[in-house]
Amino acid sequence: MFCGSRLGNRLSFAAAARRLGAGLADRDIGLVYGGASVGLMGVVADAVLGGGGRTVGVITATLADHEIAHEGLGRLEVVGTMHERKARMAELSDAVIMLPGGFGTYEEFLETVTWVHLGIHDKPCGVLNTDGFFDLLLTFLKQAVEMDFIAPRLVTDLVVSDDPDQLVAALMVRAVIS
């Protein structure tokens, strides 16, 4: 899961993150994420933990040293670089979800989608589009398809929903989630 290390300026972002985390725990689906205790990352992790769910955080040593590592996780792996972090998260995950966030969130998610294109993995990728947060990005991606820069299936295969429960249910259909 990729999402912001900040909460954003709408209560709906944290509420959706909380619902996602609770839904994962209810379905006994483990969370693999960036390992932070702050922002939407911390909200999702706390919700999974609050529901008795499994959590794995993957964080760089630099970020962990800034005291943002979540100390209550089932497992926290500390890696050297952001590249190692993304690769390890992909290795541990059965599906990928993007929630609202900033540049790091977009970069990590879009690289994961690129790996689908390159055949590095075939894991389903989902977008939690709370309050239409990603509407402009989704429009841009469709434009890039129309202009023949992106293969159509890379965009049409994205699972997009504004409802955390529907998003997880749709991803479960496309992946073997453990």
C-alpha cells in the first residue's frame, strides 16, 4: 500500500484510510506498507492493528532514524534505500493500493504499475479515489492512452473505487491475497 505521510486537509481521507485498514483486518488480509507511524500510513496501520490484523512495515534507515517508524507493527524491516524499499514491498505484497498522498506515493504506485507492463509482476493495482482525489490523474492516464503513450490495459486494469470495501473485494477477485 502506498499513501501519504501526511493526513491531508479533509477528514474523509483519514476516515477512508481507517475503513481500509479495518476492512483488511476483518478479511484477515495482511498490510504491507512503508512502515511509518505518521499520516495516512499510520492511520491504516493503526486500524489494521486495532482489528487484530497482520502488519509488515518496510522503511529506510534514514526515515526510521527520523523517529517516524511505527513501533507497534508485527514486523518492521529496515532497508538501505527507497529502491530496496519498493522492491521489498512488491515482493511481500499480493496486490497494491494507492491512497491519497504526495510525490512519493505517486512515484511508488506508478513504478509498480510500470512493473506490470514490464512483466516483473502481475499483481493487481488499485486506487482508493476518496473524494475524487485521483480524478485528474485518471483523466491524464486516459489521455496518455489516447495519445498512444500507455498501453490501454494498464489503465483499464486499474481497480478504482471511492469505497475501501469495494476496492478490496475487487482486488481479491484478481489476486490470491494472503
